[in-house]
Amino acid sequence: MKKAAEGKRVTNDVTVQLFNHTSTSISGTAESLRKSLQELEADLKKDEEGQKEYQTYLKQLEIRKADLQRKIKENKTWLEQFEANQGDGSFEQQYKRLLEQIETIYAGAKEFHGKGIDLLIKEFGYHLAFKRWNDTFTAIPFKPK
């Protein structure tokens, strides 16, 4: 550039316009970058919140996993004890004996029920299939199987 003489203007209208255009472009770019930076910071903040939420959920899942593993271990222990107890005092044998006792009791109840129905027929004129108009005794027919 030429050295400006004292009092003479160094720039002309074209250079001023170019300078204004350049400064406007620079300020526009800076503003655009500032806005992009704000958007990125907002996105980062949302990502951090999402990460915290994800970590909380992950901790809950880990707690649940540990609980389920503990239950599986307890159930395996119980099953091993159950299988080891296969003698005469085992749960299965006790259950079978209980069923046999219940079957005996129920057979006796069926027998006495039949005798009771026979008594109703003989003494009160009870009819199993229907109620007659002059019957004074009322009951619902039932026969245990």
C-alpha cells in the first residue's frame, strides 16, 4: 500500500464497502457459530440428562437381576433338598398317604349319604327326580361321585 500523505484519505468508498461487507460477514459467521454452540451445549445437557436416566434404569435392572439370581439359587437349593428327601418321609410319600386317607373318608361319606337318601325315601316318601305337590319335605338331589 502506498503511504498516505498527511490529511489524505487512505481508503476510498470501494474499500470502505469491502471492509463493511467483510465485517458484516465475519459478525454473521460469529453469530452463527455462537448460535450453533448454544445448540450444541443444549444438546449436551439433554444427553447428560438422558445418560443419568439410563444409568438409573440400568441400576434398577442390575438390582432386579441380582434379586432374580438370588431367587434362582434359593429355588435350586430347595429342589436339591426336596430331591434328597425321597425316602418314606418325603413330601411326595406324605402327599400320597394323605390322598389315600381322604379317599377312605370320602368313600365312607358316600356310603352314609346313600343310606341317608334311602332313609328319606322310606320314611318321608322323598323322590329323587321330582317334588310332588303334596310333599312336605324339600331337598335338592345330590349324589357324590
